Amino acid sequence: MYNVTLIPGDGIGPEVTDAVKEVIAAAGVEIDWEEVNAGTNVMEEYGTPLPEEVLESIKKNKVALKGPITTPVGSGFRSVNVAIRQKLDLYVNLRPAKILAGAPTKFEGLDVVIFRENTEGLYAGIEHNVGDDAAESIKITTRKASERIVRAAFEYAQENDREQVTAVHKANILKLSDGLFKEVAEEVAEDYPNIEFNNKIVDNMCMQLVQYPEDYDVLVLPNLYGDIVSDLCAGLIGGLGLTPGANLNDELAVFEAVHGSAPDIAGENKANPIAILLSSCLMLDHLGEETAAQNIESAIEEVLQEAEVLTGDLGGNASTDEITNEIISKLD
Ligand code: NAI
Ligand code: MG
């Protein structure tokens, strides 16, 4: 029995997190979910989209599964998601992007793991107007944050038999900030002589991922590039409905899909639960339940390959409940 914090979130969050509870129970893993909530849905009751009890619960249980959260207008928060990452110092945003068997995509061979720096860069939130007709946003790059994210990428590569780490930047233009990131990456790489290391400029990286996806393995990027490149990879593997993620530090782990609250389809039983299910597989791996994680991932691949029960984003017309039951029916 594991104690895990569950944050259903906004929009399609409750629908897709319900699917996770059902699938994990059907896979035979017992989880005692401690449900707390954040987002626009709790604004009225708590006067804030991020009640303290949410952070306390994550700190206590050390593991959380989080649905997407709509960024509430006028709450003083730029983004509740960014606030959770920054307040808990979840410095790694892990976003694996692998083309699953049967996934609806014309691309082949992509199996990368993205390590996005999660605490600084252009997401530090330091912005101001300069008079009426200009604005400035400040990009923060520190040696400490750069070093720990690059090290996390190399440690992951070592533990998971990955052969290559690519540091992605724009150091040719941002000579100081991205220059520091690149320099730190080169230094850390020296500690891992068995892992091939290379550098790519972010715009070239985007083109390379589309043209030669099979050439890349583990990618490590500053915050903004990581955000953008992970959506690019989501497109390559078949869409946001298939892309899992996790926010990690050395102690805490918050698992969530890459997608948002999808207000256009919320409450209609149309959302694809696969992205958050794959996030829950990362969570099961983290808990040491690798067999259950593999069982769920294989069931998802079988459903994709059969292509009979698929949600709208995957080209079908099944409901969230129908695809969830179909996945459950394929579990060993
Ligand atoms: P979105 O990811 O919510 O939606 C983009 C498009 O993808 C929409 O057409 C949506 O219907 C579709 N989509 C997303 N997830 C899907 C799923 N599981 N199944 C089927 N279709 C899916 O991005 P958008 O519209 O830019 O953001 C909506 C809200 O979500 C915003 O308030 C944003 O701030 C928030 N957001 C939250 C995130 C988080 O909690 N980590 C991440 C991204 C956005
Ligand atoms: Mg994003």
C-alpha cells in the first residue's frame, strides 16, 4: 500500500485522474490516494488556487499525481503549475517522448527523454514594462540550477542504459546565460566518460528531431526550450494525449501529463487519459512497481494498435470511460 497525493485539477483533470485510479487498481497496485485540490475549482472555497494543504500533502507523501490546472486570471499567480514546481524546488521536468506501437503518427524512431530545467530561465517571472511601449523579461541562469539538471540527465542516462546526452541551447547568441549552461554541461559531461555527449543549438535541434529522430537519446535543456521542444516531440509521437511527464527533485516527485486542462472538451467524457496514465506508469516505476507499469503500458499499446476504441484526438470517437475500460480489458 502506497500513500500518494492526488490533485484532480481543473477541466479534464478529474476525468483523466479517475481513469488512473481505475487502471492502477485493476493492475493490482494498492494506493491510498490522499485527495487535495488546486486550481480555479478551489478559488472560491480557499481564496487561492494553491492551498497550503496541497504543498503539505506532497511534502508528507513525497509522491503525487496531478491533473492539469488552469491558470486563474487575477489570482496573483502566473501559473499554479509553475508555482508548485518553484515552491517545492522540483528542479527536473522529465518528459519522455517515445513513439508507441500503434501511435497515430507518420514519424518513426523517436525515443527521447527530455530533462527540462524547471526552476529558472525565462520562467523566473521577472518582467516589467518600460514605459508604455516596451517590456522586459529577465532570463536567469545559475551554475547551481544548470549543474543539477545536467547531472540529473547524465545520472538517468547511466541508470537506464542510455548512450548519449545532448545539451540544447542558444549559446551562439545568448553568450552569457546559455553560454554558462553549455559550459556547465561540458564540465559535468567529463564525469561521465562512458556516455557520449554533444551540444546542439535549439533551432537546429528542432529540425534534427523532425528529420533524424532516431539520432537522439537524452536531451537536457533550459526551461523555455524544454517546454517548446517537449511539445514538438509530443507532436512527433502522436499528440498531447500521449505525452507523460514528471516534476522531480531528490526527495519529491509530482507526476503529470504535458497537456493542459483542455477547457474545450472538459466535462464531456472525451479526454484521452493515456498521457496521464503513462505519467502514472512513471510513478509506478518510481515506487518500484515496474511490472505493473509495464503491464499498463503494454495494454495501452495494444489498444492503440487495434485502433478500435480511440478518443477523438487519436482519430476515433470513443469516450474517456470507453478507452479506459478497453485498456483495463487488456491488462494481464
Ligand atoms: P491544452 O493542452 O489544455 O489543450 C490544447 C489542445 O489539446 C486542446 O484542443 C485540447 O482539447 C487538446 N487536448 C489536450 N489534452 C488532451 C487530452 N488529454 N485528450 C484530448 N485532447 C486533449 O492547452 P491550452 O488550451 O493551451 O491550455 C488550457 C489551460 O491549461 C490553460 O489555462 C493553461 O494554462 C493550462 N495548462 C496547464 C498545464 C498543467 O497543468 N501542467 C500545462 C499546459 C497548460
Ligand atoms: Mg508546455
